[in-house]
Amino acid sequence: MNFPSKLIEDAVTEISRLPGIGKKTAVRLALHLLKQNEVVTEALALAITRMREEIKYCQTCHNISDDLTCSICKSHRRDRSIICVVEDIRDVLAIENTNQYQGLYHVLGGVISPIQGIGPEELKIESLITRVNKGEVSEIILALSATMEGDTTSFYLSRRLKDSGIKVSSIARGIPVGGELEFTDEVTLGRSILTRINYG
Amino acid sequence: MNFPSKLIEDAVTEISRLPGIGKKTAVRLALHLLKQNEVVTEALALAITRMREEIKYCQTCHNISDDLTCSICKSHRRDRSIICVVEDIRDVLAIENTNQYQGLYHVLGGVISPIQGIGPEELKIESLITRVNKGEVSEIILALSATMEGDTTSFYLSRRLKDSGIKVSSIARGIPVGGELEFTDEVTLGRSILTRINYG
């Protein structure tokens, strides 16, 4: 694309580096910003720079935080005896939005993936074991993706936590709410029969 | 959504102000930026602020420019006898990408729309008349959208330019290249018959 201005070309190039944003969308966004008041672009620029430069990671659970301890780990309303182990910060946000969980979290920062060269030592597993060994925790809920890598990580963690004697569980895998039986893939359906829930 | 960090919340709020970007995409983009090197976010922030603050508009054609005269108006390779009248900067980019046009442009900054309270005096029409009156121009091509507002503006401009005696044309309206006749709407098809091209 030939741009009549180097300034807009630079902006389009930078915007189109974002995931899922192509050249056309980048042009649309750049021209939109051009039409806005300077305050709008300044606020956007400041927000992303501040976020990147000033954000911290919680020393306990490795969640994003404004301080050295995140608001969830600090909160007195949370159940400190349960830790939910997740892959990513995004998963914390997703679980928080369900309003179904009142315990603490532990963000691994990934899952074990030999193909991508990610072994257990690349993840925040040792700090999880340290947290467990402090004796406050009575249950670990593994909330990892239902993929090969997620399952491998869950298996590895359940083995590592075996000796601690605390309860280790995993979030249920089965047909999603609203999902129709006939359109569910056979692996999911098979698993949902194996891990069926007893009513009484 | 409950964010564990005010910094990320601010960034998400600002990003989701962009058109076509919802809360979920904004979270995805913010978390992507978090994972990148600081250089990436800084470059993005700088590019959008500089674009908004330093960009100029060409004094002749009102296209975006790094100087007071844009690269197209400055160029010695362009045909100075033809002016293509467009609504928006985006249209200049679109026409430039066709590589079919070698003349100059004139960006109106909108189209006449009584509903939105945009009259001819809100648009860069007087400066177009001034350019035409200088005598260098021999043809005006109206390249406005095939909407009610676009047609109204084209009609208004053709009337205003009538006395100048120069040729006024409009880009062709008809079935798009690759378009099938049976799926073309009747208005377009009707127009394409009325404005048919003579082969010889």
C-alpha cells in the first residue's frame, strides 16, 4: 500500500503487528484515531505503555498485579485452603467471571510441551510445591486445557503432589452446557460417561 | 469483568474504545502486549501519538500529509489536469492501490447529508472551485459512494462546476467484476443498462 504520509504508514505498521489485525483493519483503526481528539490517542498510548512498564506479577500466585501481592492473594474473603492451578492469566479472568470460585490461584505460565521445548522447570511448579508445603492448603484444583499438553501437565502435577497427601482434583470434562449429545465428539462423550456424576 | 490490576483494566478500556474491538478482543490484545518486549509497546504508543499530533493535511487537496503539500500534489509524475473528488482519505488509499489513476485528488471530508446536518459549507467544496478556477484543470472525476448522500453530493458538485465549462465525470456504476448477473440487485442492473458502454 502506498501511503501519502510516513506517519500514518508507521502507525499502520505498528497496529498491524497486533494479533488478528490485518493491514486493512490497521488502516481503519489508524484513520479512526486520526479523527479523534488528541486526548483519546494519548490516553491509549499512555495506558498501553504504563501497563507494559509498570505491571507486576504476584510473588505468590504469579498472577498480574499492581503490587508484589495481587488483590486475590491479599483478599480476606478468599478461601486460602484451595488453590486453582491455571496455565495463563487469561484463565484467571475467565474463572473469576464465573463467580463460582472463591479460592486462590496459581498461574503456571504455560503447560508442559516437549514439542515447544517447555519442560516442568520452565513453569512455576516449584513455587506451587513450596506453597503446598506451607500446610495451609487442603485442595488443589487443576484447571488446565483438555489438550494433550494440558493433560500431560495435570498428570505430572498430580504425581508431584501425591506425596503431600492433599486432595488433587481436576475441572470436569464433559458435554458443555447447552450442547447436544448427537453433535458431541466421541472422545468427549466417552469421557463424560467414564467420569459420570453420581446423583445419590 | 474483574481485573486483578488497574493498569490492565485501563489498557483494556482504552483499547476497547477502538471501532470493532470488543472487550474480549481488547483483553486478548492487552495480554499479547504484556508478553512482548517493552520496545514493541513503546513503538506502538509512539507511532499513534506522533501520527495524531504531527500529521498535517495538504493545503491543496486536504489529503493527509507529512508536509503542507502532500506527496501526490508535489509529484511531477502526476497529471495535473485531472482531479478526482473523493469523500475520505481512505478513498484516496483505495484508488491509489488500483494503480489506474495518475491525476490529483480532492478530499471533501464527507458527503452532503441533511439528516446528519452536513451541508455543502461543511465540506471542502469552495477550495475545489478555487482550484478549478485557476485554469489548470480540464476534468473532474467524481468518485463518491453510490449512496443517496454520495449521489446528492455528485449532483450538487456537477451543478456548481457547470459554469466552469470543464468536463465533469463520475466513476462507473454497474455490476462488479466477477459479479454474476442473476445475483445483482435490480437497481444496479437497471443502472448498468442505462449507462452501458458503447463498443464502437
